[in-house]
Amino acid sequence: MVNKEIFKQRGYFAPEVTGAIKMDANENPFTIQEPLKRKLFEKMSRIDLNRYPVADAPELREGFAQYYGVDKDMIMPGNGSDELIQILCLALQGKIKGVMVPVPAFSMYKIIAANTGNKVVEVPLNKNFDLDCDAIIDKVKENFPALVFLSYPNAPTGNLFSRAKIETIIKKSPGMVVIDEAYASFSGQTLLPLLKKYDNLIFLKTLSKLGLASMRLGFLIGNKEIVAQLDKVRLPYNVNSLSQIAASFFLDYQDEFSRQVEEIIKRREELYLGLQKIAGIKPFPSQANFIFFSCAFDSDRIYKQLVAEGIVVKNLNIPPLIPNCMRVTVGNRKENDSFLRVLKSVIPEQGA
């Protein structure tokens, strides 16, 4: 029989609009330069497609251990962060069970947790989209969750949670606290040094937001003992040969990707200021590669009109938590300008 929790879900929806400007998936709007792309493809052409990839990806582990400043035994690669979330939800079901998520949050925490038979406890953020520490601690005492997921910066709101509150939650949690730093590069901040202080801490990293979304590559970082056990749950050959080469390429050309991050941060500020000028739109400051904003209008209608004009953003109309809210990925200058122009045209007070 199919897990009854699956019947309750809508599944993850990714709209496909031909020829649209995609600003819904928090992808890097810049591709790598053609000379570098040719170098990458030349490396990929040497792959023996009839052979399985290197099973444990030792060179990948060592290279990214150096990149993140941790020991190679503290890191495990995965087929995107989603696979690593699934591994955590499968493996950490012992005497204490269940998953706790402050919301709004990345939707896959809840989806994967429910699909793997975990009870999911959601705790709303406060009005400033920061952690409601007291409410979380109360729920921790009540439910004893095996996992608490926190995003830093948070998705979809884009803000950084209070470090003091995060440390309080780590100290009070009987299970593991997972800090997802998918967007950390755009904030210039990381909590990775806390690994030296706490044993019940795991980090998630990804290359998807930095320009390699098509390669689906993420990393789990934690203490050696827990990573060694989680590695037993990881499927063999989980990172394909193309992704391993792309990851190696990323390490070889870090400066190019860092330059793109700097450019996205510049464009983020321009997009934020542009949204501030539109009546009925309230953008929230962001430390990620997207901007979360609320509408004084029906966001479902605004979303449909944007799609009709060839602009795809993320509609986050989730009452009472975040009613009439949306999230837009920071694009290049042309994409940002097109989005702002179309958004103004579909809002009644701004239309011609």
C-alpha cells in the first residue's frame, strides 16, 4: 500500500513555460564563459560512459573538504541537497523520531520527512521572520524530534536567523540540528565553525545556487562519527561522473563563480530598490539570491498575469502564514528590468 502521507501531498511543482524568463527556482542567471565551457565539455568527453562513476568520490571529498575548511572524513557528497535530506530522514529514526521545521521553510524538508515516515512538527517564525525560540524549545521538549532543520539564510524569506537563538536550539535539541547553507555564499556568512563546538550539528551545502544546478551536487558536513554512519545509507554511485567532473571544474575556476556571486549581490540591491518603488509591494531585505515580497493584492492573480507575460516567479500565497507573498530570483539586469516593468503593468494602481 502507498504511504498514506503521500496521498495528502501535492508534490513538488515546477512550472514549465516555453520561452519564459525563469525567476522562480533561485538559479544563477549567468552561465560560464564559452572558453571555460569548452574546457569543461572537453573533460567530460573523456568519460567512459559504459563505466560506473567512482563510487566514493574520494577526490571530490578531499577537494571540497579543503574548500569548506573541514577534514575529508567530515564530508559526504550527494545528488543535490534533496538526497542528503532524504538520507538524514531515513537514518535518524531511533529512540527519538520526527522532524521539526520552523516555517515558512524549504518545502522539501516536510515532503521528504513525511515520505520517509517521519512525523513533521512545524513552528511558525515570528513576525520578523526570525526564530521563535521559546516556541521551538517548547515543541522540542514536547516532541523530542530526531531532526531540526534550519536554513541560513532562510528560504523563502532570505534573512539570517539570530545566531544566539540557533545556538540555544542546538543546545536544547536531543537530536541533530541541520543547518542548510544553500544560500550562504550570498550572505558572506557561515556557521560552520560551530562544528567544533557541538556534536549534534550537521550542515548542508550545494553548488546548485552557484551555477551548477543541472549537475545536482550537494554536500553534507558533520562530525566524522555521524558521517561514517550516514555514508552507509547513501546509495552506491550516487554522484554521476559528469557531476564529479563539473565539481572538480568548479574548484579549478572558483574565481569565475565568485565573480558571478558578486554580480548577483549587486543586482539584488537594484532589484530590491526597484520593488520598493512599486505601490502595494513590500520587499524584505535579503541575504540570498532572491527577494521575498508581499502584495497588497491577490498574489494568485498577479502570478497568473506575470506568467501570461512570460515571467515566472514563485507564488507563495500560504495563508495565514504568508498570505499574498511571492519570491523572485535575482536575475541579470535585463531580466530584473523586464520583471519590474511587467509587475508594474499588472498591478492596478501602476497599470497604464
